[in-house]
Amino acid sequence: MTIAGLRQIYSAYLEAANAREFDRMTEFVHDTISFNGEIITRDEYVAAMRQAVDSVQNYFWHLDDLIIEDGRVAARLTVTGTPVKEWLGLQPTGRDVTFTECSFYQFRDGRFDHMWYVLDFPAIRKQLAA
């Protein structure tokens, strides 16, 4: 897969996630994936995405950096939203949060089958506690 092709796929994936078009994830995610080292189904992956956007009103991923090499994609995203339910073990306070997410994907046949991600949890906790 070309760099331009992976860039297009990732952009469409992010657009679908931000539009809450989770039924489109079959276009981007294999039936089973390694998610932070754990094998899960696409349905479980989508459920985790739904849980996040259900817990954080206006959850939005903004792409800051995208690096593509050898079928792998690395993305640095700024995420914003307002927690309205318990999320990541933290209670909502009515405050908005802005934090960094770094995500890494390995693609095969135009869809990803491995994903690793890290959230800036200390930034989230600090903003909700302030």
C-alpha cells in the first residue's frame, strides 16, 4: 500500500470516527485486531470507541502529525471533549479536557490489524481536578 493510499485511508477512518459512523469501521479495521497487545474483535473495538464518545460529550480527534512507513501509521492527535459520565475512572466535573493521544497502526490489505495507543492521562486527571 502506498503512503498516499494509507494517508487517505487513515483520514477517512478519522473522519468516520468523528462523525460517529461506527458502522463504517469494517472499511478500516480487520475482523480481529491486536489492541494494545490484546486480541479483540472489531465489535469490541467499536464498543470501546462508543463508550468513550458516550462518556465524553463532543469527543473529537484532531490530527496533528501523521507518519507513514512500511504499512505502519503513527498519529499524534489532540483530543477534546467534556466528560459527562465516569471515564477512565474519573468523575465528570463539567470541565472540558484537551489532551494528546499517540496511536500506532499496522495495516494489512488496506485495513489495520494492530493498534497501540497512549493517552496523556496525567493531563486529563489534572484538568478534571483543577
